[in-house]
Amino acid sequence: MAMPLRRIYDNWGQLNAASGAPRSRARREWEAWLERRPLVAYWGDSWFTTPLYRNLAWHSFSRIDGMSIRLGKPGLTAARMLTPAACANNAERFASRGFDLLCVSAGGNDCLGERLAAIFAGRGRMDADAAFDAVVAHGTFERLRARYATLMAQMAGVGDHFRVLGHGYAPPSRHAIGKPGALTVRDLGLAALVMGTVGPWLWPVMQPVLGSKAEAERFAQRLLAEGFRDQVLAPTRAAWPGQFAYADFSAVGSRDDAGFWYDEIHPTEAGFGLLATGFNALLRRALPPAKRGAVA
């Protein structure tokens, strides 16, 4: 007997049971249901996977008539997530189950926390531009480009219509720099009861280097909003035109809008809702024409 279809699958075991074996009745029903609806994977860090918190993936898929799977976990780096084995394994699964799109969220964590601290250990005071140059010289973006290349080398073989969609970051705010996420049910929902660290990941490292939150804001802008976009996402799109696209959030939101940022690097639920509008516009264009009407 076929498993009832769900909108959201939490693991491959659930999805495999629902989609059935090749040529089975369950697989025929699966494929028929997807003729005009998309099958989307959201694979990533906390922007996609924070439990019970209305993050970017939640807001994106809440506006889609289709099916999806959530992969990854909060705190993941691209280095740990986009390994050759994991990319090859997921590519095979995407191909065998008729996926249309992979949305990927990875890279921000590689630029923060202890990885950022390693770059500036023992360094003296400098301005935001010099600090950004130090990150570039350390090879941070070069390694991230290599991880995205590993991903795309596998995903390029999934199918002619299959696409990968990434995202950049919104302009950081000095009002959020140094701000840890408040671990309360009011702020995070029930996720507050299961989450671990909620930052900050940038200010404790960069305060001795940059001195002021205004300069830290400028550094974060160069690092996350511009550097990641220009040195990771844009080159990946240039290398795989037509197969990879990304949402550029560098002009979304306001640095003075206290309601946009939950902590240093995570928007509030309302902030993520704003980002999802542009993200889904790109997602809609990436789908086969017959399925675009399923995306709001």
C-alpha cells in the first residue's frame, strides 16, 4: 500500500517510502502528482533548518504547492556539508526521485566564529578594508568556491531541467552586531528549548581588531553581503550558467530596522518572510514552465 504523500519530508527514509520503488503504483502516483507541482530540496545550515523557527526555507515553501525535503542542520559549514561523498549521494537521490530544484544555504558559518578567530589571532588593530583583505588572503572564499564547485560538479548530472539555487546575505546592522539571539520561546518558538549557542559569532572576534561596531558593520557588509556574493556565488553562476542561480539579498532590509535582525546573522521571522519574496521569484523562474504556477 502506498504511503500518503506529505508536503514536507524530514529524511530520506520518509521520502523513499512515499515515492515507492521504480515502476510501482506508488511511484506512478508520485510522478503524476508532480506533473504540475515541484519537488524541492532545501539543504543547508540554520537559515534553512532551525527547528520550529520560521526561517527562509519555511517561508519559501509555505508559498509553494508541492513537496520538499529538508536536509542539513544549524551550524553546518560548507566544508562539512558539501563533501564529495554527500554531494554525490544526494545527486543520485535527486535524480532517482524526480527532483526539480535544490536550494542550498551554506558558507556564512565558514566565515565566522573560530574560523574567523584563526585569521586574526595575534593581529593588531586595522580597519574594515584591511580586515576583509586578510580574510581573502587566508583563502576563505577560495575554499568556499571549491566547495560549491564540488556541489555543482555532481548536481550538473542530475537532469537537464534540474537547477541549484543559492542565496547571499542581507546588509548587516550595527544594531545587531554583538547581539546574541534571545533563547526565549517568545523569540524563537519551541526551537528555543532545543537550540544551543546563538552567537554572537563576529563581534567578540573582531572587537579587538576593528574597535567599533560601525567599523564591524562595514566589515560584515564586505565579508557577508559583498564578498560571499562576488567571490563565491557569482563565480559559481559564471561557471555553471543556466544550472546555478542565486538570490542577492545585499539590498534587502534596512540597517536601522530593529525588527529585521534576530541576532548578528539571522533575520527575524518577519525578516525571513521579506527575503522569501525575492527568493521565490528566482525559484519560480528556475522551475519547468508547467510547474511555475505552483509558486506564490
